[in-house]
Amino acid sequence: MRYEDVKEMEEIPFDEDVLGELCSPAYASPMLPDVYAVLILRYYRKYDEQYGTDLTAKAKIPQLIPGRNDEYGEDTAWLEEMPDVMEKAMLASGWDVVWISTESEELREAIEGMEDAEAAKKNFHYAYTKYLNELLADGFAKSCFMKEEETAMEATGYLEDGQLGIMWNEKLQRYMRYRTEKKDMVAALCPEEDRYIEMLNEDVWEPYMITYVQDAVEYGGEEYRGRKYCRIALGSDGYNYCWYDSINPNWICSAIKLGRMLDLALERLERYEKGKEKEAA
């Protein structure tokens, strides 16, 4: 796509105030009633046609007939269809996510009945390290989870069906490295793309409407210094239920637009660098 086309892509098509009124972390309830879910899913279908994405490739969008909605019983469209739409959006925009369960028997047993806070921390540290070593290969995600040990311990203590997620974007990281190390080159080659990337980067670290923990964290360790990731905690605290269906539908559009802007900017920067290498050879 050309820059002009990407610039025109909507990033916040749905009213945030209306979404805020419709969303509540009520226990075991879907995020949105079918009547709203269908409207959003149909928007994404048109979005697919216009921008070549496949967000709704597998979606089964129900047909609702005005005046007969009570026959449909429980609202399920959002719960059933949106996780797959979200997965497609992440693939299309360069995001990776890894989830671990804080429901592990070993993790729960490590802190169960422990009155001494320091002893509980030591127990949990041992169990958590063992759990991650068995579950994940060495790499960025595992390093982030190790850094989030305190968050994992809190989630294990108060969440049922607890899930802790680490989410990151390699394309965004590559671009931010250019911004830090080769600022003049970015300013000369892709100033317009840079403006949009900076703006979209402010909002893209909050993909969920309702969650217990959701924020962007900069990795402080030597190996990954300067890299950012989003930590997310979902589950039930006995009263409220925050799960994968609490996706913010606007995030999907913002993330895809950011991904397209990153593609344009990175292509220019990398092409320029390859040209310089050829000249020097």
C-alpha cells in the first residue's frame, strides 16, 4: 500500500465512550450484546474487503432480526468470534503474544497457607523458575516472564483461571532502534510515517478494554535493554471475569495501521542501507 492509502485507514472507528458503557467485567458475561457484536464484525468484513486483511475469514456472523432477538437467548457472537479476529489482527500487524497459566498446581502450592511473606516469596521463586524452565525455551518471552515474577505471584494468589501474557512487536522494536541510533536518517527518509508511528505507538500497548494488569514495560536487563513489552493479566477474582473477549475493537484497527506504517518506513530505511552497502563494496 502507498503512504497516502495507509494514512486514510481508520484507527478509532468505534466510539470509546459507548464501548465503555457497554463493557463491564461482570462475572461470566460476554463483553458485548450480539446486536453490537454483529455491527462490529460486519465493519471488519468491509475492512477486509478494502484493505486485504482476513480478520473475518472464519467468522460466522449471525443474522439478527429486529423484534425477535429474545429467541436467540444468551449473547455469544462476541465471545465466539472475536478471539480469532484478534489473532488474525496480531498476525497482520506483527505482534507476538505468549500466555502462561497462573493456575499451575505447583505455583499455588508454593504460596498456599504461607503466613511468612519472605518464605512465600522464596517458595514461589523456586516453583516459578522451575515452571518457566519446563514450559518455555530461552528467549525474550521467557526473560520477560522471569522479570514479572511478582506480578505472577499476585495473580496466582487472587485469580481463578488466571492467565499472564507477554506481548511484543519485533517490527516496532526494529523501527525504534532506527529512531534511537539513526535519528537523522529517519527524519530524512520517512518523516510522515514517523509522525503516525509515534502517535499510534502511544495507544497500541492497551489491547484489552478490561483487565487486571495491562501496561507497557521497558526491559531493563543488559541483553534486551530498551525493548518494550506489554504485560497482561486476565482471569476471575470471584466477582469479576476479564478474559480474551474483552478486546478493544479499536485496537485492531490501530494495530494494523501501525503495522502498515512500519512496513513502509522499514522498507525505505532498509533499502537505503542496502544501497549504501553496495556503494561501499
